[in-house]
Amino acid sequence: MAIAPTDEFGNVIPPADKPFVPNTAFSSDAVLAEQLSLVLALSKTDPDLEAAWQAYLKGDINTFKAKVLGSKFYQNNNAIARTRAAAEKAQPGVWAQQLDAFKIAARKRTVTAGAKMDITKFNAIVEDAFRKGLNEDQLDALLVSSGNITGYGGDVLGDTTALKTYANSFGVTTYLNKDYWNQKSKDLFSGTVTTDDIKAEIRMKSASAFPGFADQINNGVTLDAISSAYKGAMASILEIDADSITYSDPRLRRALQSVGPDGKPITKPLWQFERELRSTKEWEYTNNARDTMDSMSMKVLRDMGLA
């Protein structure tokens, strides 16, 4: 009977041209096969697995299984991580090729998504994720939590820009500062939120800021659409460019955030808003005001029979 070659520690050396194949006596036990492969590759670097290996050499399979399952390495690493750890020892060339492929795929994906990071730091984090057997979402979360991302472009930047436009259409831009958008960029990249989640949050903030129109806002009607008549009145009566009117304009905000005598939100009638505009000093200097005053003066003269 041929004796399998061993290394200086007494571990069986697997054939160079293929991965380790467990003893046929245990080949029907998939879990044991994985454990045996791990022990052969890692027994001299992990004390718990070394104890398992010694038990295996003595033929004590129950103790062998218990030691492996109780080891920190087994408990703290998923199946992918355990397999990769074994491959790094038994097939370092194959392991290196798989790591390179993982890095390239991660780089392509993150560049498309838009994360910007120093390549050396990026590669270190990706290798750590590879060793731990993390999936794409877990890797993204690791990249974000590292604090090494210097900014976002690509898909994340495009989505964030569109969301800022969406927020402006609901009149809540002033409530969403730079820190808010930085956090949302991180959340979008790591996949913890979607653009729909952020849109729903924006609508909620808008409904809270303009409670008189909450029902419409919650149904997806933008504040731009709701306020168009008010902006039109301001542009016409005060003779200003409608596009220059923002939600920070106190006259517009008062109209959109009106409350009744009981302190509850109300929808201000357009006629009332127009009357209020004509009572402002700004209106007195418009052509509308001069024409109105001229017309009133002419009417008075006519009534007096002087014109």
C-alpha cells in the first residue's frame, strides 16, 4: 500500500495538480471532507485545528469533528472564507488568481457606482473582504465604514443629483443640508436605501413643512404644481420673473403655510393672496399700481364731471 507523502509537520501533501481529496473512507461526509481539508491546510497555524488534527491521526473522529466545529476559525468564518483560507495554503497560485478576479470585478462595479478611493486602500479592503467571504453588499458596507471614500460620481452622483431636483420640487431643499446628502450618497452606494425610499422621505418632510397641502403632497403632487398659481400671481402683480421666486421667499411661504384663527393649517384662497400682494410696498412701485391709480383718479374726475 502506497504511503502518502507528508510535509515536515506530518501533514499529508495534496497532489500539486489538483485540490485536496479527502480520505475515501469519509468522502460521503461532505462536512467532514471540508473539515479535513481545512485541518490539512491550517493545522499548524490554528491551535484549535491542530488539536483536531491530532485527534484525527488517532482515529478519534468524534473528537476531531468537535474540535473543528468548536474552533474559533470555524465559528468566525463562513464556508466561503474557510474554503479560501484552505486554498491559500494548498493552492496559492489559484487563490491569487481568484483574488485578482475579485478585485477587478469589485473595482469595475464601484467605479460604475461612483465611489472614489485611493487604489491602495481600496485593494487592502477588497482583499480583506475576499478573505472573509463577504458578498458585494457587505463589501460596499465595509468600504463606506472604512471612511476612505473621498466622494461619489457615476450612478450615485446621478441619483443624488436627481433626488436634489426632486427635493426642490417639493420645497424642502432648505431643510436638507450637505451632511444629509453625503449620508444619502453613502446609503445609496452601500444599498441600505433606494431612491424610492429617499423620495418617500422627501415627501414626508414636505407634507410636514406645508401641512395645508399634506394630502396632495402625500399623493405625489409636487409643491411646484401646488404653488404655480401663487407664483403666477406674484409674477403678474409684482411684475417679477416667476422663475426667480423660490420657496425661501417669505411672501410665498406665508401663503403656503397659512393657518386659520384656530391655529390649524388652511389653504389660502388665491384672491386673498392677490389682495395681500397689492397691499405691499413692492406693488406700489409697479406699472400695475400706477395704472390702477390712474384709472381710479380718472374715475373720480369723471364722477365729478371734470373729465
